[in-house]
Amino acid sequence: MLIAGQACLIVAFAASLYGVAASLYGGHTHKREWVASGRRAMYAMAGATAVAFLTLELAFVNSDFDFATVASHSSTTTPLFYRLTAMWSSQEGSLLLWLFLLGMWSSLILFLTRYKLRVLAPYAQAVLLGFGAFFSSLLVFAESPFIKSPMPVAEGAGLNPLLRDPGMMIHPPMLYSGYTLFAVPFAFAVAALVTRRLDAEWIRSTRPFTLAAWCALGFGIVLGARWSYHELDWGGYWMWDPVENASLMPWLTATAFLHSVMIQERRGMLRIWNVSLVLATGVLAILGTFLVRSGVLNSIHAFGASTLGVPFLVLIGVMIAGSIALVATRAESLRSEHRLDSLLSREAIFLLNNLLLVAMCFVIFWGTFFPLIAEAVTGTQRNIGPPVYEQFIVPLALLLVLATGIGPVIAWRRATGSNLRRNLSKPAVAGLVVLALLIGLGQTRSWTALLMFSLAAFVVAGIVQELWRGVRARRATSREPVPLAFFSLVRRNRRRYGGYCVHFGIITLFVGVAASSSFKNVQDVALNPGQSKQMGDYTIKYVKPIAELHAASNGRLERISFGAQLAVSKNGGPPTPLRTSKDYFPSQDSTLGPVSRFFDGETTTEVGLDASLHNDVWAAIAPDIVKIQPRIAEGDKLFDKAADDLTPQQSSEFLALALKGLASRYAQDPPAARFRFEVNPMVSWIWIGGLIVLLGGFIAGWPTKRGMTRNLSARYAARVGTEVREPDRVPA
């Protein structure tokens, strides 16, 4: 299997190189048979990579420790689900996943466009195959997942305990799907610039892939935040970690592109800006991949130091230099057909929206790479903490929400005073009412949060107003009931109303972030069993200690848990049970004693969480095991003395008895345990908002029937004409 897997990677590399050459030759000579041959090379690359991917997956499922990657990232005690997903916890496996997804998505777009975009296709597929050649070369020459273990291995090192979480194991494929899908619009943008075919046709053809990439990357980011919140013991969901930032930056620039491209499609404006955003998003997607693998910045998500930094830097340098050269040499062809008519127009608000998103991306980029910049200048690495990011990001986010509320309701080209009053007065009143209510209730702890809540009410009121106008107009022509009129309205203009759904989801998410970050209550305390801690309306009681041994499905001891059973009551009401623990996984260091190795390996914190729409009660424990350290040392000495007289079976049974005794000792005479308790308002709204955004993305990206599209285009054209003739009239 090792040889077969490696052979597949070599085939993928050779097919990619051939495909690049065939595609470029076919594009230059206009010989379609060579272009088709290049496309088939992409299919071959994707097929060979898929076989290699399945080969490695089978090795993980079967715990085949002849594979060095399997031996270092899995074990027989790892549950089947995590063996299936452990592949991308490794450097080599994650690169193979990247290449596999790139091959699948690239093959799909080339298949769908095989009868159109004939001039662009050769150069686009050359770029995509170039990415394939790069990543397959890394797998063949630098980080092969098909290396044989240097010596026979009876048991693997196991999966990193922090990654034993369903959300975290879905998180990397979502991120990589986003990164690889962004390669598609990048490749077609390069092809459009090379061939000077700079109309909006390539944008329309690749838009579903851009939207899918945006959805996948956004969902991956939310999954990562959720994992951080309930798996790590610091109590938050976003720490401005370099790898977190790396995934957010291309999402921001893609968000900007999805907004500004509507201006290009409608008015022929912002061509340079849009193609620059697409190219920047592609570069940032590769940059995110680079940060995870290079080890140049410290991150809990990174794979650590490796030799891949230089190849990735070369690729990024080529992409940046090539993008700048193409845009600069095609600047004349990219001139806009029209100019901005007024600052009071939808075009102007969309442009402001773009500038704010790009400004946020720049702030994050600067903060992420500041340690390297500081080290290059001063010789000392200086890190930037969350307060510095938030100092700039919070005001930009407030302005972005304001623009989000104005953009969808303001007129195209030029808005008049009466138009603004008609479209903005009711949303503005809703925002002011919410602000007044919150101030009246005494919620003045954070003015930025109050502004976010009132602006959120402004945006939601504007969305509701637009939906009601559309439903009313639909009912006037069709006499349908309100629910049917609503669904018909959305079905006939999925892009517009899907966008409204996305806006509603983003606002919901922002409200959750503002509430949870501004009004949370955090306490670090030491408690003995029976003691309680009061936190606002909540009383948290330490009921009893927990000390348990956990065996894997094959009967082998997997981990030891020391924790606490808690009871949470609100305003003296009935208690809700809550459990938190710290899990200790055995170290693979053979120099440690057989007992102490269970306490010197990896540890994870199992967070106790009682979630609701109003508040989350969050708890994490740091047990004190100092009192049982003498017994741990004594157990190691006893094993050393009896090692020669015990069979492996007896040794295993004796170890189990010793560990049970330690657990029993801790449970019977527990020391005070340290806890972190948090009451976090409205955190659930973040996850709900993320799901709403995903739903909106699906609605906006769902294919529309061609006839319906033509009807919509005609209706939009009529609407624009009406607005030009009667600027004060609001279309139904």
C-alpha cells in the first residue's frame, strides 16, 4: 500500500506538469485537442490523488503502523471516527487533503465550463494544474504520507487529545474546501487578464464557486470558534491567533468582492477593484495554508516548524508579482464604463462597505505579521494582543453594520431626500427605540455594545421593511397568501433575499459577540466539595469530585479523568447538573515510570456548559494532584522492583489496580480544586447567526431557472428605468 500510494502521488505530479504544458500550448496555438488533453490531465490528477487519499484513509482505519504517518498520529485506542479523520491532523495528511479537494473542485469547474469560456479555459486550467503540481511536488519530495516506519511499531502515538472533538475534525475540511475553492475564481481571473477578456462572463461562471468557498470558509471559521469555546480552558471563542486570522482575511476580501461585483454586473464599474479582490483572496488563501505549515508564527493550530516555508514563500511571491504585473499591464482595458453618480447611492455604500472590509483585513494582516516585522527591525519578537486588534476592529465593525443597513434600501445611482426618508426613517426609529430602551434599563456598561445593538435593530428593521414591501407587491399581483407570497418572492430572486438572510445572520452573530465580550462575568476560584460561588443570578455549587479511568474499545486504558460534579441554580430555582474534568493521557516517553507517564502526557479540559439563548454558564476545572504525587512515585518504584517477575498480562492488571487506587484516593480525600466560572450572555446567538449565514449562502447560490433569470433581468432593467425617470418613487 505504501508503494501504491506513493505511485499515485507521482502520477498526480506528472499529470499536473503535463496538463500545464498541454493547456498553455493549446491556448497559445488555439488547438482545442490540446486544451481538452490538459483538462483530462486534471481529471487524471484528481483520480490519482483520490486513490492516494483512500489508501491513506484505509491505513488509518486499519491502524497500519507500517505507515509512519499513521504511527505518529493514531493508535489502536483511538475511536474509529477519529481514526477516519486523524489523517488531516498530520502535516502530510493535510497536504494530501488539500490536493484532493483542489483536484475535485477544479475537475468540477472544468467539466461544467467545457463548452464555454473557451478562450479562458486553457489558462485557467493551467493555473489550477500549477497549484496541483506545487502541492503534489511537496507530497512527493518533501512531506510524503507514504513513508515506512523506521522500526516495527506495536502501538501508535495516538491522536492529539485536543483534536478528539467532532467539530474540530470537520473544521479542517471546511477551511480547506474554502481555500481550494478560492483557487477557481483566482485562476479564471488570471485567465481573463492574460486573454484580455475582461467582461463579467468569467465572474458569472465562477460565482457559484466563489460563494461556495465563502460559505465553506465561513462555516469552518465558526466551527473553529465553537471548538475553542468548549474544548479549551480559557473560556473564549476567538483569541486573534495567527492561524485564526489567516482564515478570516480571505473571507473578508471575498465578502467585499461578492458585494462589489454587483456594481460591475449592473453598471460596469470597479473592474480593477474586483479583479484585485479576487487575486488578493487567492493569495490570502495560500497564505493561510502557509501559516499553518511553516511554523514562522506561534499558533495552537499550526503543525510546528517545518521545511515547507521556503516553497510556500516562493509560490506566494510568484502569485503576488504576477497579479500586480497583470493588473498593471491591463489597467487601460479595466477602466470602468461609468462613474459614481452620487455619494448618496447604493454604489457608494457598497464601495464604503468594501473599504471597511479591506481595512479590517489590513488591520488583521498587520497585527498577524507584526511579530515578524518587529523581529526584523529590532531583533525581538513582539506580539500583539486582543485589545490592540479590538481597538481598531470594533469601530470598523460598527461602521460596517451601519453600511449593511443602508446599502440594501438606498437607491441605485442617486438617492433623493424623499427616497432616503421613505426607506430609512422606520429602521432609524427602530434603532433609536432599542437604544433608548437599553439605556432606560441601565445597560450602560459598554457603549460600543449599545451602539451595536441599536445598529442591529436598524439593519433588521430595514430587512423586514424590504421583505414586507416585496410580499405586499407579490400579493397585489398574484393574490397569494402571505406565506406563499413570501416563498415565491424568495424563489424568484434568490440572490437578493439570500443576501438579506446573510445580513440577518451576520447581525445575529455580531450581537452575540458584542453581548458576550462586553457583559460576561468571569471568576477564578478555589472550592472544596460542598462550597458554592455566587455569580449574579447564578449559584454554582461544587457537589462532589470525579475520578474515573476510561478504557478504549479494545480494553486498553486510554485516559484518567479528575473533575467535579457541579450544580447550577438560577435565583434559587431547581439545580442543573454540570460536569467538568481534566483528562490525562499517557505519554509515549519510555523513560517515564509506568504510573507517572499517565500524568506527564497530554491533557485536555472537558468544559462544563449549560447553554441557553440568554446566558451560557461555563465551567472548567484545574484539579490539584500534588497530594497524590508521592503515591505516583511509589507506584513507579514498585513496578521497577517487580518488573522482572511480572508477565505482560500481570503488569497490565497491576497497573490498572494502581491507577484505580490513585483515583479512589483522590475521590475520597480531594484537595481544593481551582475553577474558572463564566456567565457569558448570548453566546448561542453566535452559532445561530453562523447557521443563518450558511442558509443565506445556500439560498443565494441555489441555481435559478434560465427563464426566471431572464424575467428578473428584464424586471430589474425596468426598475432602473423607473428610478431614473421618477427618482422619488419607491419601486414596489
